[in-house]
Amino acid sequence: MVATSPMESLNGKVALVTGASRRIGRSTALGLARHGADLVITARSARDEIETVADEIRAIGQKATIAMGDVTSESDVQEMVEAAKSAHGRIDILVNNAAIRRQVPLLDMTLDEWREINAVILDGAFLVSRSVLPIMLENGGGTIVNIGGMTGHTGAVARAHVCAAKAGIVGLTKAIAVEFADRGITANCVIPGKIGGPRSATSGASPATPATIPLGREGKIEEAAGMVVSMCLPHARFMTGQSVHVSGGLYMP
């Protein structure tokens, strides 16, 4: 059901969500659709899963366009963004969610392994943002929400590449927020903690357990995605350059 309050409605808006085939990306796309947005959803290879998400969006009553591609490829990103603009004529919201996470001790980590993680998490967010921003500027503004990671603030064993990339996401968020604030574009970052549910093979293990989380449980996928959606709504237009932790109190800046 689409929200009716003007401060909650995304009617007429178009959102692009990367890595939308599962978990937070999927839940975010569905949440934005429930508020009235049409969606462009991307995945690198999970065609069956992203097709299912598109069907779920359409069942809500919103349009869904699938754009397959690799966020580390400039040409793929350009094709995805052009497909979005061709199908919908605009992009008002961008959620940079695509990521992979692996575990390799620092002394065993190769340069290729370092670059692989940074390419998807940080380079991907840069490439997609750079391609989408001109479209937002044409429309007089927009919203970017990047998905960070708690290890970018706490550090983690065998995840130096992930920690560095996720810390870089925070810096990229602030840079976009400052550079484009006077042109109606906001940029914020959601930083999930230990989120439960099925995880991909590249997610790796987390040292956090319910016993170490002040709220005493893992977070739900919908709780992390709900914060992302909230940052995209009209009521959040005075918020920019911020990093919000959704971790059950596991990390308190």
C-alpha cells in the first residue's frame, strides 16, 4: 500500500538500487516501491533472483526495470544508467548497495584480492554515483544513500580490504554531500551491524553474537532496509552527510 502523506510519499520518483537481488538491497527496493517509487534494480549475475524481485515490485503496483551489469565496469554502469533513464526518464534516488566481503589475513592478502573488494564496494559506488548525478542535477536534485559497514569503524581480523573500502564509503558520502548540497542533492550512509537471515557465500563470518549486542539479538533485514528507505523520503530532505548505525547498540559512535 502506497503511503498517502506527502512527507512519506515517493509517488512519481524513480529509484535505482544496486545489488538488489537479495537481503538489504531487495528489502530496500520493495520498501521504496511501497512508498510509491518506481524501481530500477541491478545485479551482476543473479538473473533469476532479480527477476523475482521485479515481480514483487510489480505486484505492489510499481514499475520495475532490471539492469544487469557489473558495477566495477565503467561501460556496464553507463549502460545500466542509460537503461534506467530510457525506461523512466529520470533517477531521483540512488542506493549504492552492491558489495562483496571476503576474509583473508592481511599478510596473506594479494593485491588482486585487495583490489577486488575495493573495486566492488568503493569504485562501484563512485562509478554509479558519477553516472547518476548528472541526471539528478537535470531534475533539480536527488537522494543518494550508500551502504557502509560497521567494520569500517571498528576494524576486523582478516578483513583489511573490507574495512578500508567501507571506511572509504563514509568519506565518499561526505564528499558528495558537501559538493552537491547547494544543488539539491543529499547523500547519507546507513551502516548495518550484525544482520540475520540467509547470507551469501562471500559474506564471511561475523564475530558479533546476540550476547555481545546490547539489544540482545541480530538485526532483521527489514530493519536495516527500513532506515535506508527512511533516508529517501521527503521528511529526510534536511539530512545530509550523515552516517547512521543500525547495529542494536553494538557500535555507538
